Amino acid sequence: MQRSAGFSMINVLGLAVGMVCAALIFLWIQYKYEYNRQLKDATGIYIFENNQFYGKDIRTFASTSGPMAEAVYKEVPGFAKVARVLGQRGVFSVGEKYLSQSGLYADSSFFDIFKFPVVRKDPGFEAGNPTQIAISSKMAAAYFDRGNPLGQTITFNKKDHFTIGMVYDVPSKNMSVAPDYVIPMRFAMADSGFAKQWSYWGNCGIRTYATLDKNTSVTAVNGRLKGFIRAKTGNDVEHEVFLYPLTRQGFYNVFEDGRENPERGSIQYIRLFFMVALVILVIACINFMNLSTARSEKRAMEIGLKKVVGASRLQLMGQFVFESLLTALIAVVLSMLLLLAITPLFATLVEMPLRFRMLDPLHFFSLLTVGLFCGILAGIYPCIYLSSFNPINAIKKQLAASRDGAGMIRKVLVIAQFSISIILIIAIIVINKQIIYAQNRDLGFDREQILVLNATETVTNGFETMRNNLIRSGAAKEAAMATSSVFSMYSNGGGFRWKGGGNRQDALITQALVSAQYFDLMGIRINNGRGFYNNIKQDSGNIIINAAMAKLMGEEGAAGKMLYRGEETPMPIVGVTADFSVNNIYDRPEPIVFYPSDAEGFINWGGVVFVKLAGHANREQQLRKVEAEVKKIDPGFPWEYHFLDEEYDNLFKGIRFTGNLALIFGSLAIFISCLGLLGLSAFMTEQRRKEIGVRKVLGASVYSITGLLNRDFIKMVLISGIIALPAGGYLMHRWLQDYKAYHTAISWWVFPLAMVLVIMIALLTVSTQAIRAAVANPVKALRSE
């Protein structure tokens, strides 16, 4: 290692960078694996998934009806505990401190299923007592700092008062159930309107969790659940529930035709980047093998002499494997130091709290195992190849035939490296092209300068006054209300009817309550008919549908036609909007029915307030004006907001994550390949030192010598392109299909661009050695002759 410091450094650095890449990917995979696994007995928790039948379509939701939990617990054997939970966001206050919190209504068995670590607990606390509340340690610190919150009174939405009976700890954000507070479901059900709403088997929105008795088979329980709801409702409700392990949500949790698709979800990216980790490690090992076999002539005398004095082939093989393992272990130490510095930066980039802990046995031994694997894999071929030298030929350096064989293997390995590099460059270009396409395409509405606020009951009741004040103050152009943001319209149902609908009437339809100003504020066009009247009560009973709903309804999907739901009063259609993207921005718009909002209905559905800011004046000043006007209506309003375009940008978190990983690990894979190419070109230049000297003496120019030395490498890169271009095109075509209706095309220029980039990278890498050899003094190369 000391005699060949340059080669040794390239080997160690290449292996270390490869291990760092693999370790970062494995840290991410570990984070995904730990999703929902932080609580005691987490592997025994199940969530009820609900298959809902709409004609030939089966849609699977993690939402169930109110009566189901008690019915299955009593009538289906095998359940230990069952608990309903309903997500709730509200404003809590202690004294003059008002904060918005996100929590749950939950049955008394909730804490028997979700065993959150208890920080403090009143001996008299009962999870089902409607006068008591359990809060997280984070929420306790927000209101009481370091004081004891037990027995203290906390007010919910300015009207309901609870005594704090327990403080629990949420061990991680890496969980689907991590509430700030838990209010007993009995408290919510005490409201007759709320209880009635959740008494119907067909009304779904509650999530239900369960644990099973010991030795109970989940398959057997699912068999008993099949057809349970149909039997209870006389086939009126076509739902089928089944239990799904909560810990599988981190990797899978994508359902098609009523069953989990094991190829979809996070698992497809986990498999992809696991393969990337292995590929990068293999590239690092290829470098090692290339450089080890390339240096064979340098070590020929050593090997020959050892064989002459009695060294066996097995001893020589052991020596080379030991050397390889020593290099790998040095690389392991270097990779650990690099990981300590790089992991926080990587965690920030991928927006995940990843941590490398050197003293964690899992992290330490995993990295050590990877190092040993790389050392053995990288050393196995050189040890077989080098130990096979004939001692007399080795001493005489008559290695031409074997060198030719080794040279061919080195070329194949370089071609493999650069084939992978070209595929990764194609992936980086296509992923970024898709991000740009999706971010810039027309969504059918305006998302700029729109402020989104959670609506409290007080704000909702005083909306018209607040809206007028905002416009008069010059802070806003317009304000509107809706039950949800355009990117989270998840209230839906079936049972809609229209004349001549036939089988199409079984479709799942999205529903929303909106104020009269909603369509103007969002810039959503009305293609047929009109919007709602400013006096929303004039449109009581009327509806507006979107173009997707109109297409589903055929001739009946137009202003002036009627839509029915069950036995209810006909709903006249007064307008049809143009299509616009909702929820999944990569899929075609879903059919939507818009109802006119009134205060009572809006409060029951919950919702948000949109404020379209005026012009592009000082944003902070505008926000202060909006806050002042909102707090005139609701002095206890917690000033929490976001912008609609920020919400839109968050939808790209997944694809940006994929793009960032592809860019990072693609760049590092290319870097490792270049390290190997640099070492290999340095060695091959050294081998041809005398030839270069002769050519220079005979008048060859620096340009011609540089071209001569580069020629072989460019041939290898071109062969890599022949292999990689169709492979990269096919893989990225498959990847783009995940983005359904709205994805970019793979333009023809992507392939020549990838080739040009790789050729430039290879030329820059190789030319540093070629030019250095071409300008060297030929006398030094030829003086031994």
C-alpha cells in the first residue's frame, strides 16, 4: 500500500464512498421499516380496511362505520380489543393561551391497543370518562411548561372543559397514530346529531383498530368478517372489512381490486434503491478488481519468488484476500467518519430524521459486514488470478497472454460501470423533467397568493363580516370557505342517481361544501350554467358538478338537469365547472358534487377559509392585516396558516425525494467509476511510457498521443451506451407509468445528452493522465534503453 500510495488511496476512497452510499440507503430503509413499530406489541395491532363496491370497481379505504366496531367485537370471536378513532382538530386554551392541536376522539380501549409510554397518570383516570382528557407530553409542555398538568382544566373550542388525567409520550413522528390529545368517544357521542351521523352502516369515516386473542389466526378472523356487513344490513351496504397489520403500512398499504398489491407502495422504491446500493458497492468492488489485476505485472516478481521458495497457491490466495480485507476495513473506518459528517446533511435533504449511530450494534455490525463482503468480493478474483502465475514466467515477466485475458476482463468491468452510470444519468434527467412538467402544467385553478386557514366555529359564523373587512382593508381580493383544500377532498360516497344512469350510478363521487365565492377565488371556470348566488341560501338544494361528473352523467350532466341521491329530494344542477386536478394531481379529475355551504352545514363538515391576497405588496404586512381582521371575529383564533402553493409543493415530496436520491447516488456512482478509470488510465499510461517516448522522438504531437491513449476508453464508453440506452429508456418508461394520466415523455435528446455527458466525464478523467504522459520528457522514458 505504501509503495503504491495513489492506487491504495483510490481503492480505499472508492470503497468508502460506496459504503457511505449503501449505508445512507439502508438508513432510509430502516426508517421506513420502523414505521408504526415504536410502541410495545405494535406487531399485534391491526387496522380495519374497508372494501367498498361500486359496480365493477372495488375501492379500499381505511374508514369504517360507527356501529361496526361494537358489532364485530360482540359477534366475531377472536378479538381482544377493538377501538374506534376519529381524527379531530381543535383549539385548546388554558388561560389566555390558545393553540390549535390535532388529536382524536377514541373509545376507552384505545390505550389498551396503542401502548404509549405513560409520563404521568392520575390514579382516578378512566379512558372512557367524558370529563377527562389525555394529552401528549409535547402538548403538556406547550401549556404548562415544566409544571404538573394532572388535574388542571383545559378548554376545547371555547366551550367544553376537560380535566387532564394522563400525559403520554409519542415516541416518534414515524407513526400513523401520533395524536396531541385523546378525548373519549363517549363525549362526542353525547351530541345527538353526532351520534345519529355515525349510526348508519353506510356512513364511513371512523378508523377502527383491533388486537386479537392469543393464538387467534388473522386469516380465520378475516374469513368470518367477509360478508359480515352485508348480512347486518340486508345487502343494503356493499362493504367488506378485513384486518390489515399496521406495521405493513410502511412498506405496502396500496390496494387494487380489494387486495394488497405487494409490488406497489414504498416497497417499489425500497427495492429500487436497495438495488442502487448493491450496484454502487459492486462498482466500488469492480474498481478494486480492475486495479488489482492491472498491477499484476508490478507484483509478478514478488509472486514468482514466493512460489520458488515454497509458498503454496493457498498461502498466496490467503495473502491477497487478507490485503483486500485490510483495505476494506480501512475503508469501513473512513466511511464511519464520513457518515457522522454527511448523515445530518442527507437527513435534511430527504426531510427525514435519519441518524447514524456508530455505537449502535445494528449500524456498526451492518457496516462491518458490508466491508467484509466487499473485501471478499473485491479480492476473490485478484487472489485467484495473481496466485495462478507460473513462477518462471512471472520472474521473466512473460505475462503477455495472461495480461491479454486480464485486460479483456478489465474492459468488460469498465463497460459494466459506465453502463450503470449512463442509466443513472438518464434517470436523473427524466425524473427532473417529470418534476418540471408536473409543477408547471395547468391544474385548472389558480394556486398563487392563496392563504389557507383552519375554520373555527366562530370564524365560520362571522365569515361574511370577516370577508367584507378583509376586502375593505385592502389585504385581500376575495375570501371563501370550503370543507377542505383542493388537495385533500376525501369526503365521498355512492348512492347517486340520474335519469338513464344505469350501471354508471354505482360510481364513487367526491362531495364538498363551498361558499359562493369559492369558484371565483380559485379561478375555476364555469363552463355551463352559473356559480352559486352570493346569498347562498337562495341556492339551498341546488348543486354544481365538475366536468368529470358531467361526463359520467352523459346528457343529464348539464345545467338544468337533476341529480338524485337515494330517496332524497331532487337536486337541480345549476352549473358545470371545467375539470381541475384534485388530490392525486397525476390522475384524471374525479367526479365531484359541490353543495352550497351554510353555517350549520359547514360547521358539521369542518373546513377551511381561503384568502386571496391582494397584489404582490409586502406579504408580511398583508398577513398582519389578515390576522388582525380574523381576530376581530375570533380573538382566540390561533394564527396558523399556510399557502396553497406550499401545499401543492408538498405533493412533490415523494418525487423530489426520488430525484434527490437519484442525483446523489448517481453522481457518487459516476464519481466512483471515475476514480477507477483514473487509476486504470494511470496504470495503462505507465505501461505505455516507453511507447509514448518513442512516438514523441519520432515527432508525434501531444494531441495525437492524447487521442491514442483516450481511444480505448472512448470505445468502451460507446459500447456502454449501446447496452445502457435501451435499458435506461425501458426502465424510465416503466417508472413514468406510476404517474398515470399526467407524465412527461422521454424526449429523444435525453439519450444523446446522457452519452455526451458520460463521454465528457470519461475524457476529462482519462485526459489528465494522457496529457501528463504526452508532455513528459521522452528521454526519461527511454534512457534505460
